[in-house]
Amino acid sequence: MEHVGFANSCATLRSVELARFGARVMVEGGCLLWSLVYLVVRTCSPWCGCWGGRVARRRLLALVACVSRCPDLFALVWLLGRPRRSKEFEILVLRHELVILRRQSTRPKLTRADRALLASLSRSLPRTAWTVFSFKPETLLRWHRQLIARRWTYSHRRPGRPGLERSLRELILCLARQNPHWGYKRIVGELKGLGIPVSATSVRKVLLEAGLQPAPQRTHSSWRAFLRAQAASMLACDFLTVETVFLQRIYVLFFISLATRRIEYIACSSNPDGRWVAQQARNLVMQFGDEKPFRFLIHDRDTKFSHAFDEVFRTEGIRVIRTPVEAPNANAYAERWVRTVRADCLDRILILGRRHFEHVLRVYRRHYNEHRPHRALQLLPRNGREPTPLTAPAGLRRRDLLGGLIHEYDAA
């Protein structure tokens, strides 16, 4: 009987505890449970029609997705039903862990969600309980003000006209850097000629933001730009010699443009006296005609360049510049072409005679001017020909020059 009475008393106590647990859940978590019940009832209302049934299914799926993404929702319901003493012990453990974390020298890094949660919870606690946080009260208040400001801040665009596109800004800066003597109004006119309307104020603002003066005060230019501008009107000439199979020496007179690296004229002779050299100068001037693209001629102090040779160019308005004594670097472009023609052709072939040599020079000159790339010209040919894209390796075509001594490749 005592055993039965003890069992009944245990059952009674167990039922009382369950009743208290249910009452606590209903009281403390009433708002949360009634909210869930309201959502379920509203979602599954029986008076919804066909279209309303679709809406109800969508709401139910949204509710299921929300609950599945928030697994802490059920943990919160279970937390509301736990005994008060158990929660107090857990709070004591968490406070001790917080003290341990505060001993660390590094400051914890919080995300935006962490700040929003702490700021929201701080409003539900009295000021005296704010000591549990690892931050100052002013910090929590600032986070709360930022949360309110973000809540009531609406997206809006900046007042005024929209800014210029990035491509247009880059084009303006490109024109300003490539033309340092242009002012901002000159750039506006150039853009207007390209069909791009832009105000002078916008161009001036872009230049100032990039650290460039809007007025034409950017007149300082680099030595590279200065020498390139001077090279466009300069011509160089020199001699090279070749020994044939029968030990006959042949002299080659050539003229090269410093800007385009193009061989403008070439001639060869076994006895280049003053009369022959002067006649080659006349032939070159006749080849130019009325264009007169050059203003300066550079050559060394070789005795073959006679006074009559220089006078031909002076009468055409071309100034003759002689290099210093024994200074081949002063005529570097001509010396570099001598090395190129020897490495590509003359050192790899035997010259039989003058006619054979003239044929070799004619073929190599065409290859050098029209096909061979040059590093100073961005690895493009000297005639400005655009490369033809190769679609497949099978479409590659090779053309042999001088019996296969030189190869040229083109897209078929």
C-alpha cells in the first residue's frame, strides 16, 4: 500500500509539473504561440476560393520556409518552458564565459546583424543591467540610433545632373595626356567633333579630379615625345659594303626614315665617287616630288658625301647634319639597319655579282618595308597594314623569299 501510495504521489507530482510547464508555456510564450496559430488559421482559411487556395498554399509554403530557415524558433519555445533555476544557472555560466572573453586582448569583430540584435535587446533591459554587455552604453545607444536611421532612410539619388560615364572620363583624360597643350575647351570641341556632347564644366572637373590642369599649362613633354616628334622629319643615310664570292667589294647607299624605319631609297655601286653619290641624291629628291616630308638629313663624315651631295638637299630646304668624328652611335638608326640586313640576309647567302646583289636588296627591301615587324612600332609592319586574324592553324600560308632564306606568313 505504501508503494502504491508513493507511486500515486509521484504521478500526481509529475502531472502537477506538466501542468505548470504547460501554464508557463501558455503564459510566457503566449504571444509567440498565438501568432503562429493566427498565421496558420489565416493561411488555411476555408472560405478561400480557387485563387484564394493558391494564395493560401503560397502562404503556407512561405511559412514552412520561414520556420525551416529559423530553427531557433522552436528553441525559443522550449526555452520559455524551462524551469527558472535552470535558466539562472545557464545565465551564470554565460556570464562567466563573457568574463573569460573580456580577458582577451583582441577586440571582438561584430557584424551588422550582431549590432542590430544587441541594440534591440538593450531597449528591453534597464540601464542597470547594461553591464552585461562588453561595450559601453554610448556604443549601444549609437548602434540603436543607426538602426533607427537605417529603418527610416529611403533610397534616393544624389541631387543634380548624373555623372559622366567611366568610358567618357577615360577618353577625356586620354586626350588631355596625349595633347598637353590643349585646354579643357579645346577638348570639348574635339569631343563635339566626335559626336559626344559634354559641357566645359564637366571636362574641367574631370581634369581637376585627375590632378591635371584644365588650362594649357601642361606644356612640359618628355624626351621620348620630343624626339619622336623630331624624328618624323628626319632622314638618315649611310654606306655598307659586301664582298662577293670573287672578292669584289660592292658599296650600298641607303636612306632610312627615323620615324617609320622605312627604307626610302637604296642603290649599289662598285665605285661610288662624288658624281655617283650626288646623282643618287637627285634621284631621291625626284622620288619625293613636291611632298618634301623631311627637313633634316643625318650622315657621317665619309668623304664620299661630297659638297655636291649636300647641296642637292640644301636647295630643297633640307638641312644636312653631320655626326661627330668616329661616333657611329650618333647615326644609330642607320647602323641598326646595317646589323639587321646582315643578320637576316647577307650573312646567310653568297653574293655572286652585282646583278645578284641588286635582286637580293630589292626583295629584302620589300620584305623589310611591308612585312617585317618592328618593336618600336608595336610589332607591326612599317606600311601600317593591319594583321589578318587567323581562324585555324590549317589556314596558315607560308611564302618563301630568296629560295627559302626568308619566310613570310599570312592567313589564307
